[in-house]
Amino acid sequence: MPVDDLELGIQVANRAPVPDDVAVNSLRTLPSLLLVGTLMAGLAACGDDGPDAVSAADLDGRSFVATELTGGTIVDGSEIVIEFRDGGVAVNAGCNTQRGGYEISDDTLVVGPMASTMMACPDELMAQDTLLTGLLESGPVIALDGTELTLRSDEVTLTLVER
């Protein structure tokens, strides 16, 4: 069947032609609207919507002490300390000290093989060491908001403040 014989059922609205002066003024306004839209998008991106991405340079030479531990408890009288220096990290959870290299990739803290002292400590401090080791080995999400550092895995969130 030829196309002319098809009944399409489409109605076209009857529109009046746009006067030339209106069309030209509309085109002159378009760049201004685009500029305003771009500036607004840029300002929205500058808003304080949380911590920025963390880099190794942001951490180098800084030391943090734990203030909160979700998914565990900080043993009374102990400190959990994390220090970043010259591309290395040193951690202590009240008993043994561990040291190793690290990098940050896509907001994830990736810790290399860690060397550790092998002191015998009370069970609760040994458990705290194990918890910290597990957190670091899990590839936790890392966030830095001013002086507050957060490490988060599926099971544990460790919040620290700069010393």
C-alpha cells in the first residue's frame, strides 16, 4: 500500500510564524542562559558536601588518634594511633606496632605487607590489634575532613583526630 494511502492520524498544530525580531532576541539570550547555567553548576560543585578525596600528600607527616570505633570498642586506657610519614604508615592499637607502605586509590586505603613487633599483651589489647589489622587489610574507604580521619570497612568504622 502506498504511503499516500496510509492514515497516520497525526495532527499538526497550526502555529503562527515567529517574528524575526523575537527570534533574533531569543538567540542573543541563549549564550547568557548557558553562561548562567554553567556558573550555577560550578557553584553547586563547590558546596561543602563532605570530605574531599584524600591523597598521600594530605596525610604525610600527620598523626591521628582514635576517638570512636564502630564494630568494636577501644580498650580502656589504650590508644589507637596511625601515623603517616614518607609513604609509610605506622599503627599501634595499644600493644604491637605495625609498619608498612600504603597508597590511596579511589578513596581506598591500600596497605602493603606490614611488619609487626611480636609482644605478648593482655587478651583485650591483642584483640584490638587483630581488629585494627583486619580493618587495614580490608582496603577500607578513607576520608579526611579537616583534622578528622575516617577508615570504614563493611564491619568497622574507625574515626580518628589529628594529634
